[in-house]
Amino acid sequence: MTKAELIDAVAGSKSVPEGLSKKAVQAVIDETFEEIKKSLKKEDRFSFPGFGTFAKKKRAARKGRNPQTGAPIQIKAQTTVGFKPAQSLKDFVGKR
């Protein structure tokens, strides 16, 4: 699903008030993701019950190889984001 498809789906949802423009729905979605990013930066995690938890993860420095030359390189330590789905999301996705 693309961002545009998400906006269309939310705007067309029965739970969204009639007359709410797609531009307004887009603004709400954009702000939601901005707040998630801020929460991850400030608190290291963001949890949404029934959906899952986003959390910062630290990756240690490691050795790798340049795929073009095969020469060994040092990959720096970095911080990334991981996602752990809630059991209810796993159950929903796993249903056939």
C-alpha cells in the first residue's frame, strides 16, 4: 500500500467524519508519523497496543566487504529502528 492509497482508504472509511478532505486526512497521517519519530528519538520506543512496538536498536561496528572490489571495510556502529508486532496483529495477518 502506498501513502496515497492509505490516505484514500482512511478518507473513505466510515469512522472518518463526512466532509473531511483528503488534504486534512493527509495532514493527520503525516503528523502521526512525525510524532512517532519524535517519540523514538526522545524515549527510544513507541508502542501502539494491538499493533506493535517500534524501538531503537544499536548495531555494533563490524567488518564487511566492498561488493565491487572484495576489499575488507569497517562498518561503523549505528542506531536503527526495529518493529515487534503485537500478538493480535500476528494473528490477524496469519488468518486465511
